[in-house]
Amino acid sequence: MQQPTFRATSENPDVLIIGYGPVGAAVGALLGRYGVKTLIIDKGQEILMMPRAIALDNEALRILQMIGLDDQSFERIGIQQVCMHSPIAGQFGRVNTAGTIDGHPKLVTFYQPDLEKALRNKVHEHECVEVLFHCELLNLKQHSEGVEASVRNAEGQVQKISARYVIGADGASSKVRELIGQAFEGQTYAEDWLIVDAHQRQGKAIEHVEFVCDPKRPTPHMPAPGGRERWEFMLLPGETREQMEAPEKLAELLAPWMKRDELTIERHAVYRFHARCCDRFQKGRVFLVGDAAHITPPFVGQGLVAGLRDAANLSWKLAAVVSGRSREAILDTYDEERRPHAKNMIRLAKFMGKLVMTKSTARSVVVHGAMRLLTFVPPLRSFLEELKVKPANSFKAGLFVSGRTQTGLTPATLKRGGQFPQGLVRSALNQSKASMNLSDDLLGDQLTLVGIGVDPASVLDAAVLAEWQAAGAEILHLGMRGQTGNGNTPFAEIMDDNLVLKAPQGWLAVVRPDRVVMHDGPSQLASTIVRESLHVLAI
């Protein structure tokens, strides 16, 4: 295990990451998996224990699965529903978060320090990743071959670190963003919010997420692991931080849920929410991820999730370029793919904020009453309750072959630039006894040509297959239940309907390491699919 240091032993890593919060750690863990020589620096060392992110969706959990974190890596609570209440309109909205998507719960709550510890443990498993604490970034200078960073280390000395690429994962007040002159435009909400985390709530906390949309004081409320429970109280005009954080005020605010003698506050803090996004997530060889690139209001629980999407999208592209497997121009697709989706999520969060933060009875009657009426219209109720309002994590342009294959076969529901589905499969990993796995565990860390009900090796021209494998790409045969493999191509049986329903038998898909579909089509077009995919990467 690579131990944290206080002075960089390597002054020319391939990638320098500024910031060791959850997003910086996620990027570091992924680059470590891909074998990229990486240095992470952070001004502090300890994991911040203040209340911050609390929700993750199925997409975030899938990215954490890519990093190597499973259900046992950190505690989480599956949330079955999100309810919106109004003292005037009653329950005017509900989101069904029960069940799974692509092998993961639709929504969980978690305790961020536990997640950060798990991510750091993964980072420290990789010898190619070094972590430097108590180190402050002073300046950045870009040139044609890389970036020179001036940093002050824990010994107070200024070091020069030359990296091929730099990633700013240093939060909303990003020094990296400042140094590259990137504007951070958007909205700062006029209201402050008091976030209160109570503990010792085992058997007492609610089991769902609720938004108490009271114009007198809007209050989101949710459970968290470890017997925790969270409330977020909007401050009213004239209320100060000091007043709201006083013990007697905390007891008054929490009185509807607990008696004063049951009050066990773990932590509390006053925040002001923001909705901001950079004009670009990249300038030359410098990239911004997480809160350094975008800040999402918390009303849809997508702040950290968006940062994890950044990490998954950027990390494998950097690895492909650093290893020489791809041209440098593919890095431009990071901004092209991620920024539109981040903006869409910010817009959704702002819309939800308007539902939550109604400040007058008249507005509550109109807004919440209208929302309740919509629930009586089945198509609209389904649209709202089944998360169809959430923007799909798919791209209109980017690092994939555009278009859709037109054949006489039953069309696949796969979308190029969208997520490849994950399902339950049965395989014999490491030549051991067959076991049940999620299909992503077989995809690995490279570009993979996946055959649904067909062995890719059996339909590829030998020369094209050799070209594919020479590029470091892999093949995988996902057979229908009851099929067997040929012994040479990695094989697994599909044990549920998720993969089958989204791709007909005999279909091929090129899947990127971030589980995005690069290309797809029937097995008859196997060589064309491979060659067009390699062309996209300019291999």
C-alpha cells in the first residue's frame, strides 16, 4: 500500500490532482486502476466531518462499483420513496425510488466521511498513486508538453511539479479554476439553510425522504446510516447563524420530531446554496471536476453524483492518452459530454427548489395545488413518480459513433452515447466455481466489445480481432441462459432480463470503461463496428 507523504517523491507524474475530497479521491482511485502515474495534493489531511452530501443514486453507485466499492464498503440506507408535503395541499408529490436500476438501488442515503474513507483506502491500494498532504497550490503554467505547478509543501518549501495534465478537484472556491481564469456563473440563493444531523435515532428515524414544503419554513428531512437523521431548515429574514445554532433554537426546530431530552445533535452548520457552472470544464491541459466545475443545489441530491460522473468520464480518457492508446484530442469530449448534463441537473434542482421554497401561502396554494392535480393524470403521475423527469445520462455529441444501425432485425434499445445496461450474470471468474456477478465486474477497465448471445471472436475477421486486441481492447460473450462459451472468449450467462430486453440476441456493443456505448449493431457488422470504433479513438 502506498503511504501518504508530505513531500512529493516524484516531481513529474502523468496526472496531478489538486484536492483530495470524494471526487478527487474517486479520480485518483480510477487512475490507479488504470495504472496512471498520479500525484494527489491537498491542503489538509483529515477527512472533513461537517454535514455535506447525503444521497447517491444508482448511477453513482455504479461508478463506485467501477472503483471497487461494493455494498459492504460503506454503509447506506435504501430509500423507497420521496414524499412532498404541504400544510395546505397535503401530499402533493411522490417519487418512487423503490427497486433497482442496473443492479443498484435507485436512491440511498449515506454518511460522507465513511465514503471518503473507503475511497481513500482504494487510492492507497495503487502503487502508482502518491498522496501529498499539507500541500498548497501556488501557481500553474501550461506549455506544449505539460503543466508546471508551483506548490508549497508541508515543510514550507516551494516545489515545482511537472505533470502532463492537471485536474482541479478543489471544491467550490477552486484555486485551479481561479488560475486558469474560468468564470463561475450562475445563482447564489438569497436564503441560508441550517443543516442539522442528529444521531442515536435507531428505530426512531423516518424510513423515507420527505420535503415539508411549509411556506412558513421549508424543511427537507431524511434518514442516514448509523442511526442518523438529517433536517434542513431555511432561515427566515432577520434570523442569524448565531441564533439558529443556539441549543434552545435547535430544540425548538426539532420539537415536531423529538422531545428535548431525546435531542442528540451530532453536528450542525449554516450553508448558502448555489447553482453555478463553468463555461468550460477544460482549459488546455487543465480540467475541472466536481464542485470546481459546477455546483448543484441539494434539492435532487445530485451534487456529489455529478462529480462522480465527471470522474468516470475523464479518468479513462486520460489513461487512454497517457498510455498512447488514443490521440490527445479525445480529451476535448470531456467538456462536450459532461457540461450539458451537469447544466440539465442544475436546472432540475432549481425547479425542485421552487417547489420546496414557496414563501407565501398564496404561492403554496397555486404551486402545490397544481402539482397535486397533476397526480390525477396517469401519464403525468408516471412521469413524475418514476423518475422520468430526471435527465438521462446520455450525450448528443462526444466520443462515440453517432447514429443508429438500421437493419431488418428487431432494433436494439441501446443508445450510442448512453449507458450500457448492467444485469446479473453467472460466470466462472478466475477459473473458479461459477458464481453470480453484476455484468460490469466482467467488463474491466478497458474498451470492450460485448456480444449479446454471440461470441465476438466467432464473427470477427481474424485480422480485425488482432487489431482490436493490439489496441488493448477486450471482448466478452454474454450468452443467453443455457448457452455455453467456447473456452477462449470470456463468457457469462445472462440471468435476468435487463440486458436481453435492451439488446436482441446476436447484437454487439462497444462499451467504454465508463460503461457508455461507443458503437453497436448486429453481429454481421462486427468488423465495421470495430474499425469505426478504433477510428474514433484514432488508434
